[in-house]
Amino acid sequence: MAKVRPFQALIYNPEKAGDLAVLVCPPYDVISDAQQECYHKSSPYNFLHILLAKDIKGVDKYRRSAKNFEDWQKSKILIQDEKPAVYFYLQKYELRRESKLRLGFIALLHLDEKKSGIFKHERTRLEPKEDRLKLLKAVRANLSPIFTIFSDKRRLIKNIYEKYTQEKKPFIEVKDKDKVLHQLWRVDSPEIIKKIQEDMQKTDIFIADGHHRYEVACIYRDELKRKLLRLPENAGANYILAYFTDALSSGITILPVHRIVKLDFGQAAGDLMAKFQEYFTVEPVKDKQRLFFLMEKAARAEHVFGAYLEKKYWLLRLKNIKILDKMIKDKSDASKSLDITVLNVIILKGILGYDIEDEGNIGFSHDAEELINKADNAEGQAIVFILNPVKMQQLISVSSSGEKMPSKSTYFYPKVLSGLVVNKHE
């Protein structure tokens, strides 16, 4: 059901731009202020100068991004491929001392959800969408691909890679700051592209990363339709740049997104844990390593997460799953199965009284150690909640039911680099 097509990518010209390692960057939404500064300084042609320009008082950063984009094309820093292609993409990385490999491809995805079978799983927020819409209008290009998954039962990706690209030298090869190796191959054979298109028309697509960019692309398309009265079927605004990979691949890693919550009341850790005991079995744990071990072990059969407060660790196990049926009336069993739903409804909203979207008092990171350090150095009191990762089947079940997970429920790793291939709208 997914309609995909090849495209003529804009890519960096190595003869003029220099070493690709200092030019590419992660997606805009995982870059901290300190990292933004570092990427901007790494090269005057680092892709972040377009993707996420600095905020300077009195300067329109979106116009500056558009000017950079235009100037780099004129000066041949960015050049366009000669023929439309689908770009096969291999990532090699290590996680917990285990070597992993993820294979997929980058192509254009049609935005018509009803015909294309596109499912979303995460709630979006207004501010990031306004930001990305302004940038899209300024540059008129998909600067980085969204991340999608599908059930590759016919082994489309693996078969094409092994038959047509594995023995060829990649035209792009770069290692990022996390030591992840990224390799790209062009596939421009009409026969292979037709095979990809036919196979993809038989499958549903689930957006894993890039919900804000996807929704912004739909808004942009709809605005153009109203303005022009008619938008040609092959118009660039009808498509979005997308990375496709097999949902069941062993190379896919979903990391949890942990929470740090400011406590605006002085309360001893023991007293707070006593409140949690109405719903949870609360067990003190001697250290972080032991906590992670117990959480991973319990994840197969229980709702469980860790807590860190006043330099102490606790393991919280939900006492009875029927509690969820009493407290959550408006969600499906798929949504109730998420640990983040349990945390949000029972603790953050129920016990602590927070709005779960309150980013002024709630912080997020896939790195538990980062949040633990923040809690240790916080001016006031802060508690860290450590979660297990969402399972792939949970994501698919929630998406298929038409529901959305809370914001920042998943962190897919490794990220698809920005600056490898760009889709400029015609």
C-alpha cells in the first residue's frame, strides 16, 4: 500500500566540501545546544548550518538556512545526482559489546495516508512543527529522511542488497561521532526500482522517527493545494524523504526514553516511596547495575521501572494489572501495555500531579546516566524514572489501533544521518 519512488539526491561534493565526517550530523531533534555549537564549528559546510541554524537576535534563521542551501548549490558544495535512484543504506554499530548491522533504503514516500497505509505512533507538539514548517517553506526541500519500518516478509531489502550492491563499493562511507559506520549505494536500475515499488505497494508503513516532519510535510502540501488549486501528482510536495527498514530485523534497536522530574516540594525519599506503595511493590536496590539487571529480567512479564532519588535506587513493580483498568478508561489494551502509560497515569499525573507534557518540570533522555548526574547536581529536588524500552510489537499494536503513544516514548538507534542525501522539490 506504500507508494514510493526514486529521486535525484543532492549530495556533498567531496572535491569542494571536504571530509564528510565533519559535514554530516544527526537529526535536528536529538542535538543539544552544546552539540549544535560543536557541529557549527566543525566546518562552514556542516549540514547543521542549513538544518538547524543558530538563533541570532534580529536575524531570520530560516532565511539564513535557505541562503546557505542556495549558495552551496551554486558553488557546487552540493551537487545533484545524474539519475533518479533508490539509495541502499547500511549501518554497522556496537551496543553492549555486541556488533549489529541494520540495512534499509532511502526513497520518496507518497503522503496520502489513506491509500498508502501509513501509521503513526507518537503524539506531536505544536512548537517543533511550527519550526520545521518555516524551514520547509524557506528551503523547499526534504533535508533529512523520516525513519519508517515495515514487515519485510518477502526479504526485499536483504535480497536486493545481496544480489546487486553487496559486492560493490559504496559511493558514500562515513563514521560518525558514535563510531557508527554509514555506507550508501545507488540503485538506479529501472527493473530493480519497479520491483521495490511493487513490493512496497503490498505493505503498511509505520513511522518510527520523524512524526513532526511528516505532519509538517502534509501541512505544507495542503497549503500548496489551496494556493495553486491543483497540485500535480508528481510534485515534490506530495512526497517526503523516507528511510525504510525491516521491523523484524535484529539490527533495529529501540532505546528507552527516561524521565527526570523536578519536585517542587521538599519530601524525604522514604515518604515519597510510601505513596508509591499504594500501587507498586517498592524494593530498594543497592546500585545502578543491579537495578538495570532486575528491570531487564522483569520486563518480560511485569510493569516495572526504576527510580533514583537522593542518591538511592528503587525498583517499582505494579502490584496488580487490574489497577490499569480502573484508572485508564479511554485507552486500548495496547496502550495500557506500555510502561510509560503506567508511569504517566499513576505516578506523574496521579501521585505527583504533573501535566505529562510539561517540559519545564520534566526532562527526557535515552541516557539514564545523564539524568542521574542532573539529579545529583540539581538546585532543588529531582527524581529520575528509568524505563525499559518499548517492544516493537507494542509500537505496531498501538499504531494499528489508531492510538498514539505519549511524546518521547521511543529512541531508535542509531539515527539516520542528516546530510547524506537531500530531496530538493521541483
